[in-house]
Amino acid sequence: MTNYKTLSDVVANGDLLVDLGSYINGEWIKGTEKGVFAITDPAASDDSILAKIPNLDVSAIDIAIDAGFTEFYNYKDTTPQYRSTQLLKLYDLIIKNKDDLAKIIVLENGKSMFDAVSEINYGASYFKYYAEYITTQGAVNITIQPTNPNNKIFTKKCPVGLVGIITPWNFPFAMITRKLAAALAVGCTSIIKPDAQTPLSAIALVKLIEQTGYAPGVVNLIIASNEYTPEFGLKLCESPKIKKLTFTGSTRVGKILMKQCSGTMKKLSFELGGNAPFIVCENVKNIEHAVDQAIAAKFRGLGQTCVCANTFYIHEKVLQEFLRILKPKVEAFVLGHGLDNNSTHGSLINQAAMQKTIEHVDDALSKGAEPVVRGGSLTHLGKNFYSPTVLTNVSLDSKVCSDETFGPLMAIVPFSDINKVVAKSNENSVGLASYVFNDDINELFYLADQLETGMVSCNTGLFSDVNLPFGGIKESGFGKEGSVFGLDDFVVIKSMVLGLQPPAH
């Protein structure tokens, strides 16, 4: 296969990545006193290096915090019209550079070009959505009549302050934009810490932000290798000048960050792990539709999304038809480098992802699961390629039924009692998303109401949208991103009481 060894081979707009470093108070920091770390292409057949990024010295985070904290008091007083114009400028720049931004995602993340372009479109939509919203709706300020007839209560939604943004590798562009767009819309400044495996998308985004003319300090970017990441996270959590931390990642890390933030009582929003059930009931007539949606819900990004379906509960009366339609569709996948036009799916992110997928497959097979599509390692393509596996008659005590795989394993559990499926699904400590297919609207809404997840996707496998309040419950976190509710996590409500005195005679 072809190796895409340098970014300049495929990214036409070289300015997007000319400054490989951190960005603080309007300046690019490229010092190498703390050394550099390599960014590699997970889908390459060798360990070719895409770029080397300087580690930011942890002491420089204080400079970023001071810059963002100071500039907040200027930026918060800008008008909604100004902030809207800036967001629309950024949206236009992203769309103009969409193909190059998508190629950067492919190279550092390993996903297919189709998935990467979809991510850019999705991520950009938040800037446009909030740009339009804040000039037409804005913050809702309410007047309340208290019990004292001589008083009036006025409420005002105020930007919370400087925001720390920590994002994962699986959506290196969209996980930043979904948070940043809301922060900028309401008047917050920010410090972005991207994942060390995929910082190039963040650099490219900040290059475009720089072109829009934001004042220094409004947006800051801090980058370091995994070795230094815990120190960076601790700095953001413990600083009293950072008024909110928003994080997408694992539940394990979320709990650590929450403890570290407790000393400052800052506002938090966490989007953490998931383990989504996908339920197809016996009355579903269009099985092909359910199969197509199952494929979309499971194999987008090769299973490396937080809302990917994990356990598939298929009613025993429709199971054979489901498997008959599913098998050839999955076998038709073409795995390869995301920049190869024929590829439908790319690679996994690293060897840890490979090993977890293999572990879950082997565990399920050892407990009686039966292969429908027997996938496995594709070492001729590269060390991180694993073709999708479909197993049926998976035992409920298999690891895949309780632990998020984050890989291309579709584990099917036949069922006859829907109440047992709901009960089993609700036993999970996490509650991000779930999927239900049912042709009876009453049963559909009943099941959706019973499932303990923050989002329930009914008769569709793709539900992410700028208008959706995205977020989970239980150990999947708290807070919402996107929609009008997404703004609320970046504001605080101030109440003002006015005492009305009768006029003097």
C-alpha cells in the first residue's frame, strides 16, 4: 500500500501546519527545551513520522492561564453581533479548507476520508449554529415577581470565564469545535489541550482562528506528549483562574480530573465512556433498514466512537434475517489507508486498541459465541488494521457486554424478553447512548423512556447533530454539548433584586 509519509504530500494549504507548536497569547511557542515528540500515521505500513511537535514547558501554562484570564474581561463585553461575525468567519474558513483539514485527520487518526470529511462538516456546523443563535435568541434574561410586591428580580446569563478544554483522539477536530464554539459564542476565553496522539487538527484549527482576528488570549493551545499530559491536566484543574473545565474522554480519567478540580469548585462538564445497547424488536418489518443503521452505529470510525453500539440485542424471531442481510454487507468493507479512494474503513488508532479488540473477541468465543464474520489482524496493510468481526449467541458474561470495546466487534445477543434486555442494559454503570428499533410508536417511546441513557436513538443509527443536546448520565458524565442547552454549560446565572420605592410626595 501507499505510505503518506509527509503532510506536505497531501495538504495543499501548507499554512495550516506551518507552526508546529503551542499557541499562547497570540504567539506560537516552538521552543524545544523539553524535547519533541513524534506524530505518526497509524494507518501507515511502517512507523513513518508525520511531524515532530515541541513539548511545551509546564511553566508556560501559567502564562496561558494569565493571558486567557486577563483577556476574558475584554472579550466578555463584546457584542453578540461581533462574536457572531467572528464565528461565521471561522466557519467559512473551515469550509474553504475542508479537504485539507480532513486529510490531516486521516493522517493522524487513521479513519477513512469519508468519516474525516463528515467530522469537519459536523465540527464546523457548531460555529454557524451558535453564530446565528446568539443574534436571534441570545441569552434569555427573565424578570421574576417575588413575594414582596415592591421588589423585582432580574436574571442575567453571564459567561463563566476562562475555560479549559481537554479533548480525545477519536474526533480530534469536532470534539474541540463542539466545546469551543459555545464558549466563544457566550463570551468565554479558552485554553485547549488536545490529545498527544492527534494534535495536528488542533494546530490547523487554531491557525484558522488566528486568521479571523481574535484578540491575543481569547484562544490558547497547549501541546505536550503523553509523558507530560498529567501535569498539564493538573495545572488546568487546580488553577482558580480557570472557571470551567470541559473534558471528553474515559470515565477513569474523568474521575481523576473531577477530584483535582474539587479544590477550586469550578464548573464542570464531562462526556465520558459509553456502552450503548442496540435493540431490534420482533415487530420490525424493514430488517434491511435496521441492519444498515446497525452498521452505521457500530463501524463508523471502525467502532472508535463513544456512541458506537457495543452489544446488539436482536429478537430471536428476526435474528436469522438480520444475520443474512448483515453478513455480505460487512464482508464488502474495504479496509485501507483513509486517503486511498477505494477504502471504506481505515485503521485503529494504536496497538492498545488492537489488543483490546482481540481480547474481547477471544473472550466471547471462549464463552460460546459463534462467528458470523470472522475478522482479524491485517498485517499486510499495517500493524493497526483489524477487519470487523461479527459474533452471535454471545454470552452475557462476556467482556464485550460490560466493557466498551472501542473497536470493530459486533456482539449479537439473541433475546425473547424485552424487559430482561432493558434491565441488563440498565445494569451498566455508564449511560451515554442507546438504540431502539420498534415499529410500534407506543412501545418505542416506552422503551426509550425506560432505558437509562442520556440519549436514545429511535429507529436510526446516526443521531449526532448540532441541534442535539449531547451528553450522558451516570458514569458517562454530565452536562450537554450542542443545541441551545449547550450554551448553558458555559454561563452562570446572576440574580439582581430591585427594590421599588413609592415616589416621594
